[in-house]
Amino acid sequence: MLEFINEELEQLKKSGLYRKLRTIEKVNGSRITMGGKEYVNFCSNDYLGLAQHPKVKEKAIAIIKDFGFGAGASRLISGNTIIHEELEKRIAKFKGTEAALIFPTGYMANLGTITALVDENDTVIIDRLNHASIIDACKLSKAKLQVYPHKDMPALEKILARSEKYRRRLIITDAVFSMDGDISPVAEIAKLGKAYRAITMTDDAHATGVVEIEGKADIVMGTLSKAVGSLGGFIAGSAELIDYLRNKARSFIYSTALPPAACAASLAALEIMESEPELRQKLRENIRLIRQDAESAIIPIIIGDATETMRISQKLFEQGIFVSAIRPPTVAKGESRLRITVSALHSRVEVEQLSLLIKKITKDA
């Protein structure tokens, strides 16, 4: 009955799309140890290095001593603590909204929110390059899914203009696109949303704490697992929206709450973001060393062929540089790439070494 599994695995290997886990044995700043060898990590989304910040570690340890680790139940049963509520207030202040709600992951934040807001009577309008969690949530909601070309505002307006028959129209966009690193025209989207009485939502997963986004959507989703260096996702918006999601978002209602220590780590990280602006400055400097025109800490180098992308990634790995090879279905066929993510922890020497190696390897390809 399961013979097809081996056949499909073999096909993945032949096409350069097979994936396997790499095991990290130790983390030391921007460097990780795998198989007893040290590598410079250019794959992590820990953009500000806060996962390893001493104040973050101290805060998490202190809360473990008081609360233990696991929350033990969902928030609506007995998993809600003063640490969860303090974090939500802090996020709302950070994002400039009335309230916020935290979820175990960013994926679950998108899943719970989108399915709570729309159903088969509605339409969701999304950018072609939105994150997989948004696409999956839209499909699960049963709303009519409409896709506009990447950052194409005239196309978005045309869809809005012909979608008046739907009860609700929800426009969703990544703020920073996770595979391309470019920034969404959120201000224009928000303006169109108001003009056509549509709800607007941004996924700030790769923007929070790193990139200032011009314009503001009705609903802001974000993660605590990237620049914040912890774990979890959140929705920020009006007090009414958050109250609604507490009662309607299934991924919130039926999931065990985040560990209090993870919430404490996020609290400490948000405080550091504001008290240590030099971390963001160092990140910006590192980004410019690799590519002057980069819009975010995500810098893609398009190779095209999946097998060739894997070969180049392996060559870098042999030189002590860990850079992910991104292949379909994460990106479209023919658009396989190296996805470099830069951190404030990287030294100038490490960044310059990466730049030189990439130029040499891609030139020799």
C-alpha cells in the first residue's frame, strides 16, 4: 500500500528536491558546530542575535524557576499567566495597536485568524509570493482565493473592483517577502482597502524589529521566532478584533499555551530592541556589505536549476559557510536560489568572506 513513498523519495533525489535535516551540536554567536566542524551560519532568521543575548537567557531562566517550563493547558483552560498577558500588552505597544493575541507559532496565528474572519461567502486577495501559511489558511477557510501578481497594485484594484458581490474582502500581504526579501507597498494596499471597504492584513514575520514598514493594515500578524529570537506568533489590532479571535480562532482555542519562559524571553528581547538600537545599525551595515540595494536582511541569489543550487550550497558548506539552497515547492520551478540571511552577530570579516566566496563560486559555475 505504501510503495509509492519510496518511488516519490527517489524522484525527489533525482530532481534535486530531496530534503534532509542537518544537526547542530553547538551555537556560538554567528557560528554553529555540525559534525564536529564549525560553520558561519547565514541561514538563521535570528536577525539581531537576541536568541543568545544574556538578558534574554536570564529572563527565561528566572521565569522557569517560578512557573516551570510548559504551560500545561490552553490559554482558555488554565494555561494563561500574567507573563502571557504582559507580553500581549508589550506587543500592542510595540506595534501601536489597542491589543494583541499570542499564538504558539506564526503559522497558527495566520491559520486561526484567516479562518476566523472569512468563509465561503467571502474572498481573500493575496500577493502571489505570500508565505505558505497564508495560502494554506486561505484554502482551509473555503473563501474564494484570488491572487494578484507580485506587488502589482493596478491588478489588485481590478480584483477589488469586480469583487463587490462578496460579503467580506480580505487583502493579505507579506510585509517583507520571505524568499525575495523585498518590501510590500503596504501604504498603497491600506489605501485601496479603505477605498473598497476591504479588510487589510500584513504578515510582519520578517519585518518585526528589523524593517520599518510605511503604512498600516487593519490587522498585523508577526512572529516572536525571528528578530525577537524566541518562539510564537501574534496578531495585533483593535480590542474588538482580539476579543473576537480569543473566541473564534481555533488554533488559539485548541492549542496549549506558549511556555511562560518563551514569553519572558520575548519580553526581554522587545526591551533590548528599544534600549540597544546599535544592534539594528550593525545589521544594516552587514546587509550593505553584501548588497547595497537590499531592502531587508534576506538576500536571495537566484541560480535557477535546483541541482546546481544544491551544488553551490555544498561548495560553500565545504568552505565553512552555511547558506540554504531554496528549491521548489518553496519557490517556483526555475527559480531555485541561495537564501542568505544576515545577522547583527556576523563580523565584517565573515560577511566579506561570504561575498568573495559567492562571487568566485557563481563565476565558476
